Amino acid sequence: MLAETFAVLAGHESSLFITSQDGLKLSESFSTLLHPGERSALISLASLASRYRDVRAFVRSPSHPQNEYICALASAIGTELKGYESLVIKTEESVLRKDDSLVGSGSFVPLSALLATFSLWEPPLAALSSLVAEIKAGPSDANARDWSAGRLIDLVHRRAMTGYSRVAEIFNRLLSALQRILLHYFNAYLLHGVALPPDSMPSCISSESKESIIYVGDAIATIQKEGWTKSLPRELLAEWTTGLNSASIFETQLFDKLVSDIRVGVSEWLWAHVLTKDDIVLAIDALADYFLLRNGEFAVAVIREIERLKADRLKSRNSIIRAQDLNHALLRASVGTSAETDPSLSKLSFTIPSGTTRPFLPHLTKSNTSMSRINALPDFSSFLLGTPTQLTYPLDFPLSLFLSPSALQTYARMHAYLASVRRAHILLLDLWSSLSLAQRKRRKWVRIGEGGAGVGEEQLRTRLLRRTWGTVREMVWFLEVLWGYIGGDVVDTCYRAFREQIGSPVGRIRTTSTSRSQAAGSPTVPSRPGTPAGATETAAVAGERQLDFTTLRQLHTAYLTNLTAASLMASGPLSTVVHEVLHTCERLGAQVARWGGDVLPDLLSAQMEGVGGMVERQQVVDEIYETFTENLRDFYSLLSTSPLVPTKNGDASTFLNASSVLNSTLSGMGGAGGAASMQARRQVEHLMLRLDFNMLLSDPVVETRGERAILAGLA
């Protein structure tokens, strides 16, 4: 029996022990010959041996042989099992030598003595057996198919947190084996750009260190991929390699300091050799000039060139418009502007998702936007060409270290939004010129009045012309107010604030493209009016000292968020109303163009058509005006949270105290109590004041539609 017991302890099967649903038990023929205490001791020894066999089976054949972390863990467990195996051999040797500590009177071996000898291994084997069973069962996360490095290290580390010192020591040695592989990957990823396996970050690593590891690794990987000729100094690589090889991810403070030092060193090297501050300032200026329309003369020229291109293709037999046609329009638009000598212009290009398109005439019908989708962001990319069009900027290395594809998409959406507002404004100004030219021509024949066969027809013509003039004037006024708010209060303010944050403020005078790099790298930069002496230099020095790529990306993300939120583009209801206003303005321009550039028919045509044609035109203009007025009131009501009831004497303070801005407009401005949020609130309040300068929009008195215009004396 004693030899059979040692064979079982060594991991062999035995017919003396039967495995059932209730656990291990002795065979009935053998159990009756033993004392109850002996039966209990044998079952305990057999249970210990059973756990050893399970763990040994895992060591010899891991559940995930392709997972090197599982293999490393199995190898480390096998090393720990050697202590148990040597104990079995040593104990059997002591029995054969009749050691007095085990053999009583030199003739018998108490099972209690064997149980006491192997009791030290009962907690470790129980813990190892439980660990093996959990590994075989797989991760508890339903989305995980395999044990990643992070999950496996978290599992072993969690089990190492025990009060039993022997179990804790064993599991700490297992953690060391796993950590060696992980640090090897960290070394290759951080210093050489080798891809890091997914989910390799255990929870014991702080979030700051995780972000730093990903930042440094991605930067080095990008440099390796682009074949950058320069590389990190060998002295730094050797120092960081030594530090990583001797580090411990469980010593949080020391590991965080090591990763932080590596990040600072890599950031300084990238900032000095790969992507310099001058490159970033040039890219920011180019994106602001051409996507945010800060270069106003070029933006207007591009819009006019695209309108001219559409008109030419409508008259030509070749009516197809391709992306290269739009790119040629960009070059033609730059002639005579400050963009003509800007090297950044060559990087801009238009893309048409459909490939090619034909010029479309503007729609003459009212927009059918569904009110159920008013919270969805409308698409402004179709206003320029009649089909979705996007302005693109190449994301080349090393600019890709700073910009992301999502950021460029945001810039493209901002360009479509701003260009649509600017285009509608330009079309209305052209419409105003067309109406003025037509009236001057008409004055050659009618001298006074608008002509007509009789008094009734003359009054009808006068009323139609005045209503059209009033509609165009109100539309131009609204778009000028809106563009002044977006272009001046939002874009320019956010741009200047962002330039100050990166330590390169701009003055009131715009620098040309040829002098930007010099201004960006100059130690003395112009300060904004009202800035205390020395404040600009302090901000610049602070930016130089503290700015790294991650901070720069965070500042740029906040910059884009502020732009989209404060410009009202990020608000579904507000941007939908703006979309409707632009569509209404385009309808009016298309109708007048259909009528030959004048709302009034010439006198000969009017005599042939009769009064019916005049009435039809009057109905069209009245419907457009009513739609615009309704959109304007919706826009104003969305800017405020509740109807504003002014006092009888029109006290402006009542308006200011009652006004508040939609929370969605300020969601990206840095919090309700922040300076950015307060600045945005003041800007929107100023917009509301400019819209409601005569208290008409906030007047609760319901008036007869059409009797009172927003701009007095136009109806």
C-alpha cells in the first residue's frame, strides 16, 4: 500500500482510488481493511496528487499552445512543480532508509506523518489547480476569445494577492515570468516601433503610462514605416533598454517615471527633428485660411469660379464636371490673391464621391426636410456644386503625427458649412446687383414708377418689386449678421486662442505665407491689443516648455470642438434651420434667374401675359418671404431657451437677463463655468441682440403676417 501511495503522489493512476461525482474515494474492498483515520489521510493524499496531475497535464500540454504567454506561464509552473516532485522523491528515499522522522520503530510508516510532510503543498497546488481550471475555461469577457497578456497578468496578479505567503511567493514568480515577455514587447514597441499585440496592457499599469506607451510606440512605428533617415540617439536607446529590462510594472511609481522619461525624450526628439513647431503653425494656418475661409478674397474667388464653371458647362456640349475641373478652378481663383504664392495651395484638392457630375440648376420647390430628423446634422456639401463635394488636404508624414483623419473630416465639414453660407451671401449680393441693373435700364423708358398699362397694374408691379427688394435685403442682412458671428466671433477668436495656446500668437495684421515660418520661429511675436506687456512672451515660453504632441493633439481637438459647437454646426436643430435658410435664398435667386434677372417682366411681355403672370410671381415671392421669416423666427427661438417678453419701454437689460443659450451650443466650450463657455455665451447673446435689434423677433404680440418687416420700410 505504501508503494502504491507514493506512486499516486508521483502522478500515476491507481485502482485503489475511484473518482465519482462526490469526489475521490477508496475502493470498497480496500476501504474495509483501514481505520477511518487512515482512510481520511489516504483520500487527502490522493486529492493532493489529483491536483498535481491536473497541473502537470497543463504544463505538458498548455490549453493555448500558440499563446506565448500561456506557454511561459506553463513553463514557470513546471519549475515550481519541481519542488513538489523532489519532495516526493526525498520522502520515499527517507522511508526506504527507515528515517526515524517517518518510520516508526523501524517497521511502519504512519499515514499522518506523510500527510504532515505534504501538507505544505496543499494550498499551492489547490491555487495552481484553480488557476489552470480558469485558464482552460477561457476569459470571462464574452468579447475575448483568447487570453491576452493583459488579462492573463491581471488574473495571476489577482490570485497573488493572498495572505498565504508561500502561495504569494509562487504566484509572484509566475508574474515575473509573464512580465519578462511583456517588457520585451514594450522594449520593441517603444524603442523600435514593432507592433504591440492587442490587449497587452494589464490593469496594474496606470492610464497615464498606457497613453504614453501608445503615443511613443505609434510615433516610432510611423517613423519606421515612413523610412525616416534620422533615428533616436544610441545612448538614449541603451539607457531606456536597460531601464525597461530591470523595471517592474507592479512598482507603479517607478514604472510611471520611466515611461514618462521615455515619452519626454522621444517628444523632444520628434519636436526637434521630425515635426517642428514651424511645420505645425504652417499647417494650422493653411487649414484655417482655406477650410475655415480666413483667406476671404480667395474663398470668394473660388465660389465665383465654381459658379462660372457650372454656367459654362451648362452652355457647353461637354457638360461633365470632374474633380480636376474643380482643382483648376482653385488655381484660377488664386490668381491675383495672397494664395497665389502660398505653397500650401498645391496641397488642396476637391473630391467628388460620385466621380463625375453634371451642373444642376437650383431647385425651385420648397425644401421637404422631415421634422422627425431635425436633430440629425444636415449635409452642406451639396451647395457648392449641386452634388456632394469635399475639400481635402493630404495627411502626409510627419503631419500625420499631429493630425488625424477624423480631424480632417471635421475640417471638410466646416468648409462645406462656411462655404455654403458665404456662397448664399454672394448670390444674394449678385441678385441685388441684377435687380438694380434691371431697374436702371427700366428707368430709361418709364422715368418714374415701374410702368404698367393702368393704375392697378402699376401698383401691382410696384408692390412686387418692393416685396422682392425687401426679401433680398432681409436675407442679405441675416447672412451678414450670421457670417459676422461665425467668421469674426467664432473662427477668428478660436483661431487666435489656439495659436496662443501653442505658444505662437498672432497680431491683428495677418502675416503672408512667405513670412509665417519666420514669425512662427521668431523669439518675439506680436501681441494682441489689450494684452499686458510680457504676457505674450510668457505664454510663448510656457508653450515651448510644456507642449508635446499629446498636449498639442488635445488642444487641437478642443479647438475643433469649440469651432463646431460655437458656429452652431454641431447643433442639429440650429444647423437644420440654417440649411433651410440657405435653400430658401437659393430658391429666390433661381426664380429671379428664371425670370431673366428681374422680378418684373418687361413692359411688352407684361402686356402679352396680362395680370396673371404678375400675380403668379407675387405669390412665389410672398411664399419665399414667409418661409424665410418663419425660418428666422425658428432660428431665434432655438437660440433662446424660452420666449423673451420685453418690457414696455424696451429695456435691453430685461433681454440680457432673460436670454440663455442652448446647452448643446455650449457643450464643447469647456464647461458652464469656464471662461470659454462664458465667452461663447456672450458671443451668442451678441448674435441674438444683432438679430433682434428692433425687438421684433422677441415681441410676443401676434401681428398680421406681412404688415411689419424685420427691417422697417421694406414691405
